[in-house]
Amino acid sequence: MKTDYLANPWIKSLSVYEPGKPIEEVARELGFDDIESIAKLASNENALGPSPKAVKAMVACAAQMHRYPDGGGYYLRQALARKLNTDMNSLVLGSGSNELIEMIAHVFLRKGLNLVMADRAFVVYRLVAAAEEASTIAVPMMKDGFTHDLGAMLKAITPRTRVVFIANPNNPTGTVVEPRAIDAFMDKVPDHVVTVFDEAYIELMAPDRQPDTLRYVREGRKVILLRTFSKAYGLAGLRIGYAVAAPVCADLLHRVRQPFNVNAMAQAAAIAALDDDAFVVRTRRMVRNGLAYFEKECRRAGLETVPSAANFFLVKVGQGREVFKALQLEKVIVRPMDGYGLPDYVRVTVGTASENAHCMKALLKVLGCPVRKGRP
Ligand SMILES: Cc1ncc(COP(=O)(O)O)c(C=O)c1O
């Protein structure tokens, strides 16, 4: 049955997002029957699992799942407004921050307009632009190849630009832009542009190092912040994130939002997770220790890594896609980076201490590095 000819003509040129491979798929393909022994370090998930308070809240509301959710997400927006010291009307909930990225594209982009992003920033930005027939101006990163060059991004803005995406910390590089660079950008960004700070990993940074971008929202600037419960709170499977923006901008996003876009269990879990500071502190500690472990072991093995502020890091391995495949045979799933113009690298998510050791041992084996006694 041929349906291609019925589709909008640009749809066939769109690329499909390549997600991290699910454990079950790898197990099926390679004939492993002990799923538990596979270390999935491919999707920047929280190795501690979900916030225990969130799990309790999910169980408590399970018997109410015959009801539609609160479409406006009143109680979660109220809890967020309290936590962030912001106006409830500044908050929009999404089915993951991915959905909010898509809503931003619906609202601000169309054929003939463009978005500006860093060339090695989160790929979903360019996918949503293409779905609206808008173009993407991908700006090379700093000389180091891994950090947003906000000066160059400012210069890349044209009269047809409507959105600039700044992922901070950035996926897949794990780098951050310093508050001074953000301020300099915000001083000069033209009035016809909405700046989106995608802060999916922000809670993983030490609180005193987190940039105060909320200030721009309070000042009524054309800024949207994107946050998620997928990372620090360990709720990736529930699909829940939020945007913070001036109420007039939040109102625009609500207009393209589906009526019940965030499910009831996700809302209940997120409210409980927000109250679980101890879990976020534990997550931060696990990530910091894991990154330190990988950095030390990679240095000992002569492997280059990119310093990261998030729960993953890039490591230079030569043929990234080949190493990705070989690691799967060792029951470790990482992410190849050729899609980001980094064919020599793989991205590794920090896992539990035993997953990290499993990964390091496998990496050294696959790369043919000598394994030292008492070490992985
Ligand atoms: C930079 C960045 N933004 C947004 C997302 C989307 O997260 P979610 O849709 O789970 O909230 C991710 C997911 O990995 C990410 O890395």
C-alpha cells in the first residue's frame, strides 16, 4: 500500500532520532538471557533508579488511573512555583522536555525561519526545526571542539532567526557555558529571538555552580528554561519535564499543548520527587564519584576524556562505532558519536560503581589496553 505520496513533501527527508539501545533489544540480538548483567550506559539515565518518594507516590495513585489527569497540572505547577520562587503562570509541563522542545518549534518556527544551535548540541533541536520546514544554523563549538561558542552564535543570528538553543550542560559533550558568557550573550541577543536554555542536567551541578538563568525569566526577558525529571530525579520512563518562561510566552506554549499531555502518575511522582532533596544529593555524589573514577582510569590507560558537568562523558576510543559494537558483546551499551561529528568518541553514562567497573574493564579489553593487577 503506497501512502508516501499523501504525506507532506518534506516529511520523507526528516531523520529519525537514534535513541540509546534498550537492554532487551541488545539481549535479544546477541542471545544474552541474563538482562541483569548488561550495563546500559547509553541514555544518561539515573543509575540509582527513581526517587523512592516518587515510587511511593506512584503506587499510591495507581488505583486512580481510570481518571484523566489534571490537564493543567495545577498541583505540580504549584509545587514547582514554590520551589523555584516563580509564578505558576510561568510554568508549562511537557511529556519530557523533548515535548517542550517540539512545542517551541510549533510556536516560533516555520518555513523561511531558522534556529541557531551549536553544531555538537542536542540533536533533537534540528529535528524539530526540520519538521516545521525551518532551517538550522549549526555553529561550530569553541576551539576545544566541545563548548558552546556564544559569541559565534550571536554573530550567526539573522533577521530570520527566531530561536537560539543553548544546552547547559550540553549533551553529548557535558560542557557548561560560564555565567559571564551567558550574561554577555543576553546583553546583545536581538529582540526578535527567543533564547532557550536547555537545563536537563542542571540539578547534577553543585548548587553554587548552577547558573541563575531564572533571573532572566523574572526580568521578563524572551527566555525559556527547560528542565526535566528524567535525570536528577530518575523518572525518565514517566516522561515529564517543564518549561519556565514569562507568562505571555508560557501562554503561547499552552496553546499548542495537547489537553492531557502529562499523565497523572507522572504528575504525582514529580510532586513527590521535588520534595526529595536527599535523593538529588545522593545522585550528585554518585555521579561525581563515577566521573572521578572514569577520569582516573582513563588517564592511567592513556585515553582522552572530555571533562563533564553532567552524568556522562565523552571518551576518545578511535573507531567509535566499532568500539560501541564490541562493547555490546561485553554486555556494555554506550552511545556512538558519529552522528555528532565525533566518530572517534563514544559517550558513556555514569552508572553504579559496579557498572562503571564493568564498563572500564570491557573498554580496556576492547581497546587492547593492558589490564593492571587490582584494577579493572
Ligand atoms: C540536553 C537534553 N535536553 C533534553 C533532553 C530530553 O529529556 P526528556 O525528554 O527525558 O526530559 C535530553 C535527554 O537526554 C537532553 O540530553
